[in-house]
Amino acid sequence: MPANTEAFNKKVAIITGASSGIGAATARKLAQGGLRVVLVARRQERLASLADEIQRQGGQAHVIAATSSTSARSRAAWPARV
């Protein structure tokens, strides 16, 4: 991440597959860099745990439990939750 995180101030990253592995690591790094992160995956419990971790470290994280089959109506609601 760049040393100057002001460039990321008020930016939002939507991370799919955020409940584990590369997705979770990416979410952590981006949150440390100052981005608000939206964590998207099927496993609600893991997403909530990651969001708590990010928030304890001063970051902002929002959770959306979803699958690739989540309806278009549900996907349209995402921006309202951020």
C-alpha cells in the first residue's frame, strides 16, 4: 500500500470471496490503507469475524452474505448499504 493513504480516503472496495484466503488478505490490506471495504461471500460468520477484526483496527467494513446466484434485486441494494 502507498505510504500516503489520503489518496484512498472515502474510497470503497468491494471484495468478493472475502471470507478466506486471498479475498480476506486483500480486505485487510485495503482497510489498512484507508479504504472502506465491503466484504462479500457466502459464509456470514467468517465475514462478520473479518469485519470485526478490521473495525477493531480502526477500519470500516460492511458485510454482504451473497452467492453468485443472488438476485439482481439484492445486488441493486448494495450501494445503499455502503
